[in-house]
Amino acid sequence: MNKNKVESYYRKDRIVNKYEKKRFSSKGGRFIDISEKRIIIDLLEEDKTKKNILEVGAGTGRFSLLLAKRGNKVTSLDQSEDMLNQIKQKGKEREIEISLVKGDAFKLPFKNNTFDACISIRVLWHFENPEEIIKEMERVTKKDGLIIFDLLNKKSIRRLYTPLANRFVYTKLMDKNEVRSIINPEKIQAARGFFIFPYFFYRFTPNFLVKSLIKMEKYLQKTKFRKYSSVLYYQLKK
């Protein structure tokens, strides 16, 4: 999808103002939020040492605010000034300091080797050429630093309804061979799958049934079916 169309979609007031409420306010949505945050903290190895972290496509700041609260120095980059204003307001209310930068993920406005780690969640899979953003993330990350991002799994259930979802905003699904074609496999330190039942299921399942869905998710993650997880979280080492 054209980069300008994706950026335009996430600038719309109805998307910006209801972004978190729409996705994370239900019981299933809260499970998504908590699960993603646990995965990112784990992949960042954030408990070992505090880091200077860049979040690319920070949105409303779910991860930036969490990581800054935990003592990291955080810079949030997004192309939407409205999204950045939400982070600014939340940071002020929670007395959390974050550097805010309006910029382009395809051309990060930072010097080489600036950050200890760089993360980008729910961003890369909106573009046909995610490798261009990954290269930029690598460029601004210090030697031996970590690059964390997610991609959508072509083998997941999500494949069944992606054509319909793409009428609203584009999402790219990739199999392992396609991922290896854009990333040097030697740099991949970890690839963790989650959400065998895609976001859609958790957001629209009635609250009284979500507990059973979560139990099933946790069980399946311990079996061979984990390879069908809809989201794959990657940890690269520069």
C-alpha cells in the first residue's frame, strides 16, 4: 500500500481519538495489551540494563510510556502530531518524561548508532517494503544493540480475512522464507509467535467467553500449533 495512504488513515480523528479504546478497552483487548507488553519487555532484555530506546511509529505511546516508566530513556517517533500530543498529555499526567519527534519511519531523523535499542510494533506490516524501515532501525541502533518488531504470519488464521481487512487499511502477511529474504537470518536472535486467535477474535468475543479463549490460547502456545500464531515478534542484534 502507498505510504501516504497508511499515514493518512492514522491521521484521521476517528482513528486517533478512539485508537486505544477501540483496541484495548474490552476484556479481550486488555489481554492483547498485557501480552504484547510482556513480550516486548522480555525481548528487549530490559531488566538487565536501562537503555536509550527509540520507538518507531509510537502511536499513542503504549510501549514508550511503559518503558520510560521503568527507567529507560525513551524517544517516541510518529508521523502523526495528534498521536504525539496524546503521548505528551499522558506523560504529563503520569509525570513521565519522553522525547517526542515527528518524523518518517523510512527516513529516521537520527544519526547512525544513536540508540541502545529500537522497537516498532504494529507498523511494519502496513507496508509492502518493511525491510526499508528495518534498515533504518538498524542504522540508528548501536553495535550489539537490539531491534524489535513484529510481522504478520501468512500461515495464521488471519490469512482468511485479510482481503476484507485490507479494504480499510493494508496489512502484509509473510511466511518464514519471505522474512528471511528481507532479513539476514544470522541477525535474528529470537522469533516469538503469539495470538493463534488473531486480535479480531479477542476484540469481538463477548467478555464472558474471553476467559475460555485465553485458556485455549495459552494451551495451544505449548503445542505444535504455536507455529500458526498470527503475530511473530522478532529480536535482531546489530
